[in-house]
Amino acid sequence: MELQMSDPKARSRKKTADEIQQAIAQVQAGQSKVSISAVAKLAGVTPALIHNTYPDLAEKIRGLVGKATRTQRDAKHDALVREREVNRALRQELAEARADLAKLASVNQVLLNEVALLKGMATGKVVSILQPKGSGV
């Protein structure tokens, strides 16, 4: 069954659809958050009417809401990726610093042992078992 343009319901439905379209534009232009409830309130209809009678308009509104959500999600994802990269670089720097620390601790221990040996030799408590290069014994 096809509706004719002279049918009062068809005109009323078209008028309501136009009012909903205008409400969508007004909500987008305004500072309020785009939602089916906000559009319905502005158009003077119930959210259920938009969901049940105008599913295409409901989908359009959900798409607009989704764009804002996707934009926020993408921005947060980009920030997260940047922070992960910073963390990776910092972890690499920390690993290098720990390796340097271990190397320096080893060198330090060797030097402490050498200082102890030299102090002992200076006081005569330690005798070198190595022969000096110049002696022919």
C-alpha cells in the first residue's frame, strides 16, 4: 500500500521528520551534547518515536554521537601510543644506566683491591711474589 501525498498522516510524518531534522541541526549548532533524547526534546517528540518511527534519523543521531566518541577515543589512543613510546625510551635508558652501574661497580671493586694491596705493600705487611722486571734472579 502506497501513501499518497494528500494523506494527512503522510504530511504529518513528513512534518515531524522535518522538525526532527531541524532539531538535529540545532543541537549540533548549540553547545549541548548530541543525543536522541536532546533531539527529541527539542523537536517536541519522545525518544521512542524517533527510535521506532524514524530509525534512519535515529541512526543519523547515533552516527553523530559516535563521531564525537570516536574522536575522543582516537585522541586518547594517540596519547597512549605516545606515552608508551616515551616509557619504552625511558626503560631503555634505565637498562643502559644499570649496565653502566654494574660495570663501574666492578671497576671500583678492582681499584679498591689494588688500593688495599698497595697500602699493604707500603707498610711492609704484604710482600709481592712477583719478581721485579729488572732483577735477574
